[in-house]
Amino acid sequence: MNKKIKTNLYIGSILILISIIDVSLNSFYKVNFTGFLPGTISFFLPLILGTVGLYLIRYDYTGIKRLDSLNKNVNTSNFNALLTLLIIFIIIKSVPPSMSWMILDANISGDSRDACTGTGACWTYIKVWFKRFMYGMYPNELHWRINIAFIIVIGLGLVGLIKTEKLKKYLPLYYVFIYPILAFLIIYYLISGGAFGLEWVETGAWGGLSLTFIVSFFCLIFCFPLGMILALGRRSTLPVIRYISIGYIEFWRGVPLITVLFMSSVMFPMFLPEDFFMDKLVRVIIAITLFEAAYCAEVIRGGLQSLPRGQYDAAKSLGMGYWKMQTFVILPQALKLVIPGIANTFLALVKDTPLIFVVGLAELAGMLALAKTNPEWLGFAMEGYIFASIIFWIICYAMSKYSYNLEAKYKTER
């Protein structure tokens, strides 16, 4: 590294540091070093200094790993440098008022609206409504049934951690066919009751975060295999199968989910026999599953199309039939390539669950909508939506990290 580059790096770093310190002191302590300057110049000076600083440290290669990464990702041009500084400054400016409202001036003690006397957030509202946000209108004395059902389902899902050679070959069959059926029976009959001497609780009383988990869980485990079958069907050489798959995918991708939910709740029962009853929750799960399977199918089809023709020819040269080839050669490689796309579809599915509120099922967002209209707690919708956004962010971030770990685990050089 020559002397000129070192000098520019030092000067640029100092200018960036000065700009960030100036904005931080102004935001947190109301101290403005450039207050003696005219208002417009004082306002834009940190942005100008920071942009000049980023310009001085912008080099294709310096040998400093973090600096090279910074230049490659966010400091590629003066425009990108300006946008980066704007985002940093906006975040710094928003921290003090956000901290004051959410933490410093917030109320969490008490169990009524009278406890919320400050100018900050009223987390007492979340504390009082917490059980409703978690379990909906499900009877308080029966919450143990939901907890036990989730524990059993999670326990059954961890069977794959038992790593024995004899068990390993049966795991795909278990997770695709046996586990979904067992999970559905456990959740439906343990939470609903009506069996084993348990008191019956209609699904209309289910709600909150537990209902979000239930709907998301079953839609995820059912839409994936259906989407895989549709993806294979769309690439089939048999015209009937191919056109049926294409028609199904294009139909469901062409209608909004809210319309599908209304149809499953209002119109679908009209086509059923008079003496046949299907629970609304079951209809909603089926509707979302059919809807999301179409999107999942297109993601998987993208993975199938990305494989070179040689993979198919190599499998056929070994004497493999269609299903054996797809099961052991094609699908494992295709699914590995589209893990990000599948994870994105699943994340969208989880975030679409609040739409079930329009058909009378109050999951987490639905319970928030009910709570904010309660006469005793009017005016605290912001706290509820922040609480819900944090919960959904945790769920989606965990799913995203899991998908990233799967990518790293199955990553192979091509």
C-alpha cells in the first residue's frame, strides 16, 4: 500500500467518523458542533463530509478485508455512498425517540388502563391481553391442552435426530405421510376435545399465536409434497398430466388468497351434501395449502430445469425408472438448488396467515384487531402491532436462518 492510499484512508476515515459523531451528538445530546454555520450548511455538512470520506477510501483493493468488503457492497459509487450515509443518519436520528417511547417512558406495571399515565408505550396492554394473543378465546383453564399438543407434535418431529441406519431409510416415508397425519390427529382431537373424555371446544374459539402456528404448520407440510407433484406433472411427457398441472398452477396463481379464503368459507359449503360437515379451520387449511402449492411448484420446477440433461441420461444409463430417478438423483439436486426460493415461499405463507381473520378465525393479528376495539383499551393499537411485528420477525428470521444452514450443509461445488 503506497503512501497516498494510506493518507486518503486516514483522512477519509476521520471525515466519516466526524460526520457520524456530529449526527450522534446532535441526536442524543442536542449538541451541534456546526451550529455557528448557516442552518442549511450545518444541516447538510455531516452528509457532505461523510460522502467525501467514503470517496477517499474507495479503492478496488487495499488488502484490508473489511474495507474491501465495504467498498464492494455499499461504497461502489458516490450515489451509493450517499444512500448509505442517509440510512445510517436516519437510524441514528430515530434511536432516541424510539428508545424513549418504547423503554424509558414506557409503562408495564399494573393491570388496567389507569397504569398507563406516561407519554411512552403502554406495555401493560400487552401484559393484560397476553393470554388472548397467545391462545385466542380458548378457555383459560384448558390452555394446557394446547401446550401438550404442541410438545407432542414437536417431539414427534424430532424423531429424525435419532440417527440409526435402520431408521434413516424410513424417515422420508415418516415425514411425508405418517407425521402429518399423526400431527393433525393430535392437534385436532386434543385441542378440540370431544374424545378421550375431553370437553369439546369449537375451532371458532381457537386463536392467537397458537392458531398462527397451527395454520402455518399444516399448510407448510401439506403444500410442499403437493407442489413437488405438480412440478413433476408440469414437466411430464404425458399431455394430460402436463396440462392438468399447468391449469391448476395458473388458476391458483391467478386469484388472490383472500378470494380463495372467502370461497372456502362461504361458497364451498354450498357444494357439500346437506348432511356433510367440514370444519371452517379445516377448509381454510385446505384452501391455503392448494393456493401455496402452486407457488411452491413453480419454485421446484425452476430447480428441475436448472439441472443439466446429463443427470437424467446418467440415471437412465444405470437402469433407473422414472420414480427411482426422480427420488434418488433429480429431486435431491433440484431441491438443494432452490432452498432459498422454497424458504421464501414458506415465509410468505406464514405472513399470509393474518388473512384468515376475514373468515372469522382470529389468529395473532386478528386478536390484535379485536383487542384494539375494546372500549377499555382504545388508543393502544400501536403497541399491539409492534408486539406482533416482533413475533413475526422472530419466526421469519428463525426460518430464514434455518434455510441458510440447510444451504451451507448441502452446498457442493458445481
